[in-house]
Amino acid sequence: MSRTTIAVRVPTRDRVTAAARAEHKTVDAFLARLLDAYEEQVFWAAMAATSAEDYQAAAREDGIWPGDYDYSPEAAVIRRDESRD
């Protein structure tokens, strides 16, 4: 596997190194975990900002709507149960 360097200030490098050590990880593994968490956060923020209608339109455009995951019977039961409360 090839390696490279990135330009960061010394205090930043020291913080990353200390955090990686605290998690008993290499700096590479620590940064990969941070990036995974960041990418997941960005994904869920985008999902939260997408309306159901926009999501459905995009899924239709991608050819994956309707899927084989029709939850309408379950949703009907949940709505019925919630109306009883």
C-alpha cells in the first residue's frame, strides 16, 4: 500500500496522534474512522433535508421505485394504533 504525507500544523498532528493512541489505533485507522463518521453525518443530513416526495421522485428516476419493500400495511397498523392513544 502506498503512503503519502499531508501538510498539517504541528499542534494538529500532535492532537491527531494523541487521539489515535487513546483509541489504540494507527493514525491512518483513526483518520479513516473520522472520515467514515463524517461521511455518514453528511449522508443523514442530506436525507433529513430531502422530502419524501423528492426521495420518491429520485428513486423513480433511478428506476428503483416502487421497490419490493412496501411498508404500507405496517404504516396503517401504526397509524391505527397511534390514533387509539
